[in-house]
Amino acid sequence: MPNPNDLDPSRSPLAFFGADLRRHRENADMSQRDVGKSVYCSGALVGYIETAKRFPTQTFAEACDKLFGTDGSFGRLWELVARCALPSWFREYPEFEAGATAIRTYQAQYMYGLLQTEDYARAQLRMGRHEDLEAAVEARMDRQRVLTRANSPEIWVVLDEAVFRRRPADDSVVRAQLQHLLDYRYDPKMVIQILPFSAGIPTSADGSFNLLTMDEGADFVYSEGVGTAHVMAHPDEFKQASFRYDLLRAAALSPEDSAEMIASLLEEL
């Protein structure tokens, strides 16, 4: 965990919230564990929020106002945090991913990172012309450790058919990737669906997004643009995105039919 002293509170509302929480906690001569006990969460979560590695919930913010007597300032700041768009410095997404109990993702163009084989990841990342390709591949593979931990999250993946039609590598790499997907066919914590072209225009025509349900901290929606990462943690926004995701799942092929389609594509190769 990074030292809070190393964080710049001006870089985002989330970082400012964390810095302000730390300031009030230290002024009250309280430890992170003390604050956690007072607001009914773990001391570790308090530390994560102070270092901008977790989004606080509205309940947490209101509890901090009550604890420190701050007359609603944490609650008002939470409104900014919940609607913040994190800039390019946001590199801690894997930490958020590792703290999730459930992940729902829709991928419109590329294979979901947590499901990529190493060779497929290398082929895709090569297209982005990374200065250090192998470091980028290693980082992507490292993210996948979340799948093998004891309390791994439940994951629901909807892949647009375009993911399979746009192939970044030679047939041998694609075959291995398709077989890798089929290996999850009966995994109790993984569901994979394909949204076929025949389903028409998807309800998320504006692109891919992830929904993360957190063990501690606020649930949030994560998406990426050109050089930016966008996070929405307001409950209303999360609810709206969840409904959109449910529509995608409903329009997609069933998990069984999706596996059959993947097997058919594999046979074609």
C-alpha cells in the first residue's frame, strides 16, 4: 500500500477525500482501526480509502461526518467522488479488481483481459505499440492471479461477436485462446456469453464497461477512453449501468449456445 504522504490530494476528488480523512483522523489522534470500529468497517478499508485504492460509500462518508463533527463536508465531497472521472494517472484498477466479490463485464472489441492467454495478450498489446511490450504482457498476466485465489470473484462476461471476428494474431494463437474460453465452460464462478451480430445494435453501443461489486467500499462502473479511465460510483449510476448490462445478457446467446459457437469457431480454424 502506498504511503499517504506520497499521494497528491489535488489529483482527484478521490485522493482529496483520502487526504482529508487522514487529516481528520490524525487530528483526532485515532488509528485507522479506531476509525474503522467507529464507522463499522475494517481498519484496512480506512487505509485503502486514505490511499485512494477504494471508493467510500455514502454511508461511510456520513459516518465520518458524524465521527469528526464535520457538518456534512465528507458527504458533500462524496458527491464529487462518486461522479469523478479519473485521469490517466489511474493505475490502481487491478487493486480494485482484486477487491471485488463479483465482476460483470461487456467487451465490445477485445477479449476480456482476465481471460486472455499470454500469446493472445502479446498479440493484442503489440498493436498498441507499447514501449516495453513484455512488461505490459507481464502486468496483464499478473492481473489474472485474481482468478486463482481462494476467494476469487464471480465473473460474468459478455463478449460481442466482433471480439471473435477481429483477430489480432495467427490461427494457432486464436485456437489456443478459444480453447482457453471453453476450459471455463463448467467453472462455477465464470459465465461467458456471446452477443451475436444478429442481436442488432447493443444497448451499450458506446463501448465496453465493467461493473465491480466490492467486498468493502462502494460498487462502481469502470470504462476507458483515449488515455483516460472513467469511474462512476454513485448508486444511481451503478443501478442504471446494471440495467443496461442485464439487457445485454438477455440479448446474448445462452452460456451453452455461446460455448457451442466458440467450439464451432475453433473447428473452423
